[in-house]
Amino acid sequence: MPYREAPGVVIKRLPLYLRTLDKLEQRKKEKVTSQELSGETGFSAEQVRKDLACFGAFGTRGYGYEISSLKEIIIRIIGLHQRIRVFLIGAGQLGTALAKHVITKNSYVSLAGIFDISSNVVGKEIMGQQIRHISELPHLMLWHEVKVAMVTVPSSEAQEVVEFLAGNGITAILNFAPVSLKVPRGVYLQNIDVALELQSLIYYIFPEERRKYQEVLCSRV
Amino acid sequence: MPYREAPGVVIKRLPLYLRTLDKLEQRKKEKVTSQELSGETGFSAEQVRKDLACFGAFGTRGYGYEISSLKEIIIRIIGLHQRIRVFLIGAGQLGTALAKHVITKNSYVSLAGIFDISSNVVGKEIMGQQIRHISELPHLMLWHEVKVAMVTVPSSEAQEVVEFLAGNGITAILNFAPVSLKVPRGVYLQNIDVALELQSLIYYIFPEERRKYQEVLCSRV
DNA sequence: CATTGTGAACGGATTCACAGCC
DNA sequence: GGCTGTGAATCCGTTCACAATG
């Protein structure tokens, strides 16, 4: 099979396959079919097979996939075989909650440092980690070889913060501030914007009325 | 122009257009071009125009779009003209933080109730709202005509909770528990799964090594 | 003449259908 | 027989190019 860069949509689905395999393994299952993975994830069985086929042929015809080996392969593809260490920037309520929520045994990531700028919180502890002033970040980053950061600072400071992170060698950023940020080439930015998600949900709750309004709009033209 | 159901990807972009228009309006701007919207949002100018064209022709050729009227139209399309009231289910740390984070003056939504099951938190106050026991939800829901809920309960309880919500007339759910949930037809479910987002980010931080591993996998076949 | 609105071209992702294999 | 792997067909979203127009 020829090597081809896997499309982004496939990459976004891999972690869910991994989680599903983890779950099945905990139930002492040893094999799984694309059909079952389909049921657990909501993606179609063909899609499951096509996704996995991006990286090679891991299944056995007439049988399915060996859970433990498929799991190991996905872990390697994503890059989770070395335990990933992330920084949290912004130790407010949201940051604290997310840190506790995300850093669990099955998340394959650990928290390498928590940073803030406010003297109100610097020095306090979260999950056994001292909150440090952001100026300490550069040397800790080199020390721990951290490449990933979650950003939960106020919107007004987010741009400045991501530039600082990028300048210091962070290459992947998960941003929760509700603003559009610019990052230099080579830095991968992903936004999680709860307000936007919530708003787009609203669209679906009044289908009839919305449809009527849209028909009015369109007929005006 | 004929009426056609707008694709989901367009709907997901509308809230960002809205936020951008809000921002421009605060800067006392009165008109905007697709070019400018492109710069602010990161989407291409053609895409901005195509997206808006799903609903009608709102611009003026050679000029651009009137900000205030375009804003009103997008608000109407999404359905944000009636102030949307949402419930928060799960008053743990994450729920509390999200409530404060999301419910801001510009988010077009307000918090209609906070529910939990634990007697440790029921009765306490968040943002001026008493946390209520979940059994009180049905009559408050009818009273306030709430259709939307944010779910921040532990994974183990999430399925039960969404079934309860769906059974009581909630039609849109924003779920933060890291599990795949089943909802009845007619209920719109959106997941925000921070752990999965974080994991898919990891894929992009070691491009060289990953590429090598993928080549090995593919050549094995 | 700047900018919108839109059919046509393109590209990428999903689904289909079935060949290949255990 | 059952399930994977995959080329072909289809669908859908984005980009292109330009006609339309205030």
C-alpha cells in the first residue's frame, strides 16, 4: 500500500476508536468487527474500515480486528505511546475544572505545569501542582519537553498568550477563549468555543418557525 | 431564490459571523465586506458570501453588507431573537465554570435553572441561582419553556440523564461527558469532548516520526 | 469600479458494491 | 459464511471565475 497523508477528518475520529477499544478491552473482549465499532461510535462500518485502511491492513477477513493490537497501533499513529505532557495556561475556575476533567487515567496525557499571571493564584495548588507564574514557563518547557498547551485565559489576553507560547516552542494549542486567534505557521491551534456550539444548537430547536422565516427571506429576492 | 435546507456546516459558522458582527458594531462600524469577514473569521470570502446566500441576498453590490441588518437576520435565522433559556444539569466544578463562562451578555442565552442530584450541592447558589434537585426539573421546564440543556454529569450517569431530559421535552443537548450517547429521534445532541480534541491535537506535534511509522505500517502490507 | 451573487469546476469524503481472504 | 479491504460511484462542500449591479 502506498503511503498517503491521512485526512484531518480521519485523525479526528481516531481518538474515539481508541476510547471504544479501551472500553471493549475492559469488558474482556478480544476481537471486534467494523460493525460493532460502528454501533459504538456512530460512524458507518465502511467508514471505520476505510479509516483504518489509511494506515494499513490490520484486520482479518471473516474475523474482525484484534482489540489489543489495533489499540496499540492507533496509540502509535496518534503519538500517544510516549506519555504526553501538557501545560495549562490560566488557572481560573474553567482551567481548574478542565484540568481535573481531562487528565484522567485513560486520557493518555498528564499535566506538566499550571501557569497564571495573577498573584492571587500563583503559589496555590491544584491537583498536587503548584500554580507558577507564566514567566517560569520557558525553562520548565525545555526541561520537560512540553509541546502542548491548553489555554483558558480571558479573551483579552489570549492572543498575547498564544504568541508567547508559540515563541517558546509550544506547537499545539487547545484554546477555550472565545476569540479567533492568529498563530504562526507550524503551530497547530484548535478552538473549543462553548458559546458558539450552544448557539448553533439553537438553530435546530424550532424547525417549523425557522423554515417559515427562511422561506420569507428567500422569496424576497 | 428557491428555499433549500441549509447544510450543517453553514449553521456551525453562523454564530461566528454573528460574533464578528457584534465586535465590528462595537467599533462603530456600519458596513462590512465579505473580504473583511473573511479576515476576521478565517473563512474564505467566497465562503462567507455563499453561506449568507443560503438564506437570501442581503448585501449591496459594490458596497458590502449593512452590519446592523445582517446581524438581525443572522439572529433570526439561528433563532436567537427570543432570548434562549438553558438548563445546566450537573453542578460540579466543570458545570459551574461553564455556566459562568458561557452565560455572558453577548451569548444570547440565559440560565434558566441549575440541577444536580447530590444533596451536597442542592440548595447552594451559583450566579444567583439555587441549585435544585433534578426531580424538580419537569415542572420548571414547562413553566419556563426550556428546550436546551448543558450536561456536565459524570459519564456513568450521562445516558440516564439525557433520556430523562428527552423524555421531558428537552430537544437540544450539549453534552460534556466523554461518552457516546444515544438520543431519541427529534433530539439534537452535540458533544464537546475535550479529551478527544486534545488527543487528536497530539497527532500533529511529531510529523517526522509519525510519517516514518506510517511508512513502516503501510509497507508491511 | 468595487463588491455581491452564482453557475461551473474541482476536490475530498462517504457510501456502494463486491472481490479477496480466512 | 462472514468480514475485511478497496475501486467505483456518489454526494457534498469549497473554490473559481465571472456576470450582475448599485
